[in-house]
Amino acid sequence: MYKVGRIRLFVMAAMLSLFVGGARAQQYAQRHLLDGVAVGVDLAGTTMHILGSDWMQMEAFARLNLYDKYFPIVELGYGQADHEGSELDNRCEIKAPYFRIGMDYNFIKKHEGNRLFGGLRYGFSAYEYDLDSPVPLADPVWKTEQPFVQHDLSGNTHWAEAVFGLETRLWRFISVGWDLRLKLRVSQKNSEIGKPWYVPGMGLNDSSLNFGGSFKVVFDLTRK
């Protein structure tokens, strides 16, 4: 009887321990699943334009903090370019919105607001663009010259990005960070007349592989 009593007591203690541990784990999961919400802006695109670039981007983003490790993110922006070629004096003008969706992973365990992260993005932009040239085109049949002015050409581009960056808390709920991006064009549809010099959100359109980066100011909405 004594042994049976000890066994019962041990089983009850084990069940109580499992129950308390499960309740604590559930409480921890509920408390830390959503560990923050942040918004921010990217200053790199406007800075490049101020320094003399033919293109400019204005971009904002919103992201979630899950378990302080996973950061789903949505990036929305508006890009424009007015570029005149140096060889043929051809001109490209484009203005359009774009978006990216993706997720970052934080490699630092106890970061206290700082992040060393890597991530992936999917980007898309649908746009209209103009292609002009002051040099007229010669008609090989009629031997005449016609001005080259093509407006409201349509196109769209899908691309993927690999992201690596750093972020550090500057003051209370304000952080700053930068990242580097490797961009791979997945598909593109443009007019048969020609493609745009620049794609909003992706960058220069001279290759299927592109490099970029951002410098962001981040506002944590859940931190005081």
C-alpha cells in the first residue's frame, strides 16, 4: 500500500508539473508570438536623387515581429526616372508604384533592439513609360525621316531579392538600419519598341541581375 501511495503521488505530481509547464508554455507563446509592430521609411532613393542620380524612389514599409526572430514585411514605394542616353541622345521617362513582400530572420538572440538579419523579397511593378529621341528614324522603303516619339508604353516586371543588413536602436522606439540587396529579374513584359531604362523598385534595367540597398529609419509602434 505504501508503494502504491508513492506511485499515485508521483503520477499526480508529474501530471501537475506537465499541466503547469504546458500552461506556462502556452502563456509564453501567446505573449511572445507577436512581439512588435514597426513602420519606417527608406531614405536611400531620395538621397541618390539629391546627389545627382537620374532616378528617385520614395518608400515606406510595415513589418511584424514574431517571436523576436521572424519579421514579415511589406514595402510600398513610388519610383521615377528621367534619363537621357549619352550615345544616341534617346530619352526615357517613367513613373510608377511598386511593392515588395517578404520576411527577415534575425540572427542575434539577445539583441535588445539591434538586429543582424537576412531575408527574401518578391517585388512587382506595373508601369507606363515614354521613349523619345531627337534623332529621326529613316524609313528604308520611302526614304523619309520620322521623329521617334513613343508615349504611354506599357510593361511590368517581377523580381526576387536576397537581403542582408544591420539595424540598431537609436533612441527608445526609433532605430536606424541599412541593408544590401541582390536582385534577380524573374520575368518582364515590355513594348516591342523598347524597354525602360529603369524599373521602379528594382533599379537599372540593363541586366537581369542588379544590386541595391537601403537606409531606413524605423519606428517601433509597440515600444514606449
